Amino acid sequence: MFKGLCRLTGVVVLLCSTFSSSLWAQNSAQVFTGTLGKTPIVLEMYPDTGTGRYFYQKYRKDLVLNGKKEGAALVLNEGEEPDGDDQPHPTIRLQPTPAGWSGEWISPEGKVLKIELAPAKLPPLPANTLPYLARLHDQEPYEYLRLQGLKLKQGKTETFSGYLLQWWSEPQTKLAIFEVVSGYTPEARDRINQRLMERLWREVVGYYGCLAGGSDTSLIQTVKPLMITPSVISVNVETEGRCGGQHPDYSESPINLDAKTGKPLTLEDVLWVGQGKPLHYEDRNDDQTQEAHVAYSEYRTNELGPWLVERLHKLHPDQIPGSDENCAYGEVIRWQLPTWYFTEKGIRLEPYFSHAEAPCGHVEWSFLPYSLVKQHPGGVALQLP
């Protein structure tokens, strides 16, 4: 079970009796903890540029800081820079101290609250910490500290395709996901559930990133299991949010896993229409080389995209019109980076369109039957229907 920072705990453990101190490099963001008045806060800033952000630990929502240096002092305006609007904003004035920073928060009405800040101190990570959260601890301590005190709430159980699922939710964000609690070996379940719980915490961090877009922000997410077999797991994650743009955003970001290893599956792991050994490229994997990215881009542009247009036209001739039609499903660019997931009918593909053309991306007909997929196997041996 993976309920927090540690796989076997329900609470995001951030503070303990033994600490290791980290003060980030002078040319990067520095993270501090302290109080504004009597309220605990976490603050991240770039002292050289006078930019940053902070959140009250109780609420976790970012307040953006923009300002300037005045000698050794920092003068920061709280809130987004006004865009043609001269409304007053709170001001933060900070002076460096041997322990960090000290100063005042001043409201537009003149209310003054004292600020005391010290470099953030993070606990050493337990051995069983989820890899995603370990990365936050080491590389994004501000986000790691935002999760302090969060714990998951146990929800309903359900049976899907013969597998028992236990749902968990994070109450503040109302985001949820399930764990698989039967149907695989304990070792396989452990690997699968680690991936699922990592995804939930990633979405929680993303939720607060969305709220930083302004006052009129919101995010709603729906998670739906699509296919669970001895070989693969496919889950659709649909998100609708207002994150500071003029219009709502809608996206699908499925989870596709190899059930035996718990590793993410790319489309090339399942379907390969190129020459030689199938590629394996993960967008979120920062360890991949530039050469791997170039090879992946060339394959998607020159081989996969054209192949999908040709095959989908044969399978769905009434749905692939010419490029002069409104949605231009016949254009190769629409199929170079499709969203995809497993279903009982076959692999479901959704074409790529810009935000302005988003309604074109939601199609019901774009399936590749497994009989066709099996003729072009990818880099991972899978038992498909």
C-alpha cells in the first residue's frame, strides 16, 4: 500500500527528529520555512531577481512574488504583476540575517505582520520512499514541503474484470486513484500500485500548480479503469481545469502499464511499424539522451504518423476526410503524437489538435484492432486479446 511519501505510511512524512540541512545554490531557487505573523509558511525565491512564491502551510496555494533588490534588502509585491490595473497589493520587505531573512508583510491598508525565515531543512528519506517523491525531496523541495501533512482517505472497493480495486482520495484536492488488491502476485501488485500512487501524488502537485494561475482557477479530474488483464493495465485520467487561461482546458493522460513489471508502456512497446529494434522513449524521463529524442521524433513524423493515417483510412474511410475538412483527420500531423490506451475493442487512439481545435480531438471511432496490432508487435512481449 502506498499512502504517502513512504510506501507503507498514510501520512506524508516530512519532519522528524533528525534533519539534514540543504541550502540551494546561489544561482537557483532558495527555499525557506518560517512564519508570517504566527502562521507557518514555505517560501521559494530567487534573491538575485526578486521573484518567487510562497504558500501558507494550511492552504498550500501559491502566492506569487515579484519585486527587486534594494541594496541587501528585498522588496517584493505579493500577487501577479498588474496587467493594466493599478490595484494595490501586499508588500514584503526582507533583510538578510545570519539565520536567513527577517522583515515585514504590509497589507494595502497598512497592517503589518512580522516575517521570520530560515533555510528549509528536509529529513533524510526512508528507504521505501516512492521514487517520484524522492525526486521532489532532492530536486523540488518546495513542492515536497507543500505535501506536508497530507494523507489519503480510503474509499470504495469495486471489482473490475475480476480484479479487486481499492480506491483512495486526497481530501483537499479531491483527486483519487485506485490500488489493485487482488489478482496478481504480491510482488506484481507492489510494483503496479507504486506507479499508481506516484501518479496520484504527481496530480496533487499539478493541482496546486493549476491554482497558481490566478483567482478564477479550478480543476476536476476523473480516473477510470479501462482494461486490466494478466498482461496490461490501462487507466484513463481525464482532467478539466481553468488554470489561468481564457478558456477551460480538457486533457486525457492515460496510464498504460506492463502488469508483469509495473513499468510504463509507450506506444512503441506495443506497436512498431519502423525498421530495426523498437524504440522506447518516455516523455517524462529526464534521463534520456538528445539522440534518443531525435530518433523518436523522426520515427513519429516519418513512419508512425503516415502509417496511422493510411491504416485508419482503410479501417474508417468515412471518418478520415481530406485536409480541407474542418478537423482534417487525414493530416499526418494529427497522428504523430496521439493519446492512446487499451480497450476491449483494440488500441484507442486520439489525434492531436491545438487548444483552439480541441473539440476535434475527441473521437469515438479511432481504434486499431488487436488483430492488426499483433502483426506489428512492439518492443515488449504482451498477451493481447
